[in-house]
Amino acid sequence: MSLEINKLIEFAEKSNRGMVEEHNQDFSGVFETKNGTVGIVCGGIKERTGTSIASKIVVKSIGEYFKNKKYRNLQKALYNAVIFANQQVFEQAAKNDKLKNMATTLVVALVNKNQLYYAYVGNSRLYILKNEKLQKLTKDHTFGQQMLDAGKTPEEIQKHPRKNELLNIVGVSRDLRFSICKTPLGLNDNDQILLCSDGLINELNENEIKHTLLDADISVEHKTAKLIDKANAKGGKDNVTAILIRYDSNMPVNDNLRERKKINPLAIIIPIVVLLAAVGIYLLVVNKIPQKVYSSLKERFFNKEIVVDSTQLVIIDSTLLQIDTTMISDSLELIAEQSLLHDTVIVYTVKKDENMYRIGLHFNIPADELAAFNGIKPEVISEGEKIKIPVKGTYIVNEGDLIYQLAVKFKVDYKTIIEANSLNTFEYLVVGNELYIPYQKGEYKVKDAE
């Protein structure tokens, strides 16, 4: 398939089961979104059942993540999208015994204007042809690559029985280790971006790939098909998938797109004026700002003592399995825009069928200590009663936040956040909502709240 989806990009996408495998367990997709063009390739893993399902879940999850909303920080959004996709696979595997072993590899590229963002897990790869030079942007998460990094020779690696063993894959754990670009890569006219599964690179070397991409007499679609055909001609021992994207700022603008972009300024200005007037009247009449809005504004603009523990950013650079903390100074936007108010006491309304023991379990505070803090006996509370509960802090949800990201950041079990806030799901959080950050089990002491 080949489409000119905007004036900067054209792409082609092709997947084939190869010459040996009975089924194609790879899956791929290209999505035109509010955030740019997203290309995704997931490679099947022969040793695992349900890997084709895992591949489809990942592609669709990441595609929908970028299609549903426009994000200001694309690097952070890409990070969250990969975490989200991993969680979707992990949850589906947990629900079905037949799928409990499913997993997949992943490479995803996001092209926004002339910027390329990318992330990857496993041994699916990303290449860029720039100035007639082919560069590999990914580093395989394999035992063989780890041996190479440790100084072993190609001969030693080739003989090792574990050389192709995957160290990182999507779907087997809640805590996914993956690689993501530190900063976006700038694109020039005629740069070509290739995403592919291991079925391609196991059959073709980089010179063969480069030779095909340099052929100026054939289209992007033809180049993609040619890569697949060459891999099959050399044995095709595995499924093979490729997406080829070409950047060109000189592509003609589609007239239909130009017409859709014409917007009457009054259609924007009038609703904004009406909204501002309504807000002004509300503030004059009520004479106060709603508490959540006030708390959010206070945290964003007036609380200057924001402390961030950079070691808790789970961003894996291309150095395999090492947490990157060097990028913090030049990528501060990756950090959630918030402050945590330490040693906070919240006022909690007791719900139906709740008691001090159950509330204590949710907030990881022993019932007798919670009762003592309120100066009452554990047995005397009832529905609708308000009690004071010490927590580590409160947090205002920002765009792109995920429970797992917050749990890592604030060093708590994600389940405690879910329980303390009575959440039914943890894939999505509502921007502006206030979350309680509870203590870890055994962490709370009476003196903390005094």
C-alpha cells in the first residue's frame, strides 16, 4: 500500500509470511494522526503462542493513542504510548490461559513535520538513509548484541547458542524496558526511513538494503516490495515486514487538504469571548475559584520548590538495559509538570459499607493508627462521616500521565494509587483530577502526620 498522506510524507507498507513459515505473525500499520505520521512494525516470536495477536494489539493500541488526542510533548507521548501498548498485551494475556505466553517485538517511528521520533523493543529495526548513507538507529535487545557490547568477537557470538535470545519484548511484564530516542532526529528532503522485522535483516545485509533504497528509478512502494522479494529469494526463513517512509518538503499540497484547512476566524474567536465572559461572571458572582482549579494553578505557578528524582525516569537509551539519567538536563519536558505536596492530610468521606479497617488497607495505614489520628475508635465510623487521612501527597493529573509512570516517579506500588482513588481503570486519567498518593505498606508512622 502506498499513499501520499500529506505534503511531506509518502510511504509504503508490506508484510509477508516468507517461504518457510505457515502463518504470518508479524503485523504493521501506518497512521495519519493529529501528531504526525506514525509507522509501527511488530515482529512475531516463533517460540511464543499468540504472538500474532500481541502484534496486532500493539499496533492498534499505539495507533489509537496518537489518533485520539494531540500532544504537546511528542517524546513523552511516545514513551506513554509504548507503556500503554505493553499494558494492553499484558492484560489480555492475564485473562486467557491460551495467550499467557504471547509477546512481540516493536519498532515505532513518529514523523512530525521534519522531526523523527522513535522507540523500539527487541530486534525489530529502524534505519535511515541520509545523504546516501544508511544508518541503523536501533540496537538489538539480544544476548548476541550484549556479547558484542562486552567485547566478544563476531566469531564467538556466531557460535553461541543464545546469540538470538531476546532480552526485552513487549507483553511479558508490567515493567517494560525499552529504548527511546533522546531527542528527535532532523529530516532533510529525500531522507528515507525503514522500519522492519528481523525477517528482513536476517536475509539481507545493510549493503543490499542500501542498494535498493538508493535506486532512484523506482517508487517507494516498489522499493518495499523489492526488499521483501529479495529476502524471500535468499531463503525467506521467517516472516518479513517493512515500512518505508520518504520525507520531501517539496511534495505538492493536496487541494482538498488545503480547502479543509480554511477556517473562519470568527468561528474560533466568538466562542472564546463567550467562554471568558461566562467565567468572569461566575467568578464575580461566586467570588471564589473552585478548589481543584485553585490547587492546580497553585502547583503550576506558585509552588517553586519542585523536587524531581531523575533516577526514577524509566527511559532506556540505546545502551542496553541501562537507565539513562544523563538526558534530564536537556529533556525536562519528559518530567510531569507537577509538584508533590509531601505529608498531606486529606479529608475523606466514608463510603457505603466502608469501615476503618478497609480504609486503612486502601491507604496502607493500620486501622488503629488511623483511628488514633482521628481521636476515635475504629468501630464508630459510619457512611458519610468525614475523617482525616495522612497521605504522601496529592497530585493534579497532567496530559499524558499514566498510573505506572506516576507509581515509578513517586516510588509507590501502582495498585495503592488505584485503591486509594477508587479507580476502575488505570490506562487513562482525567486531566485536572486530583489523585491521592498513598504511603507504601509499612511506610506510614504516626510521627509523619504530627
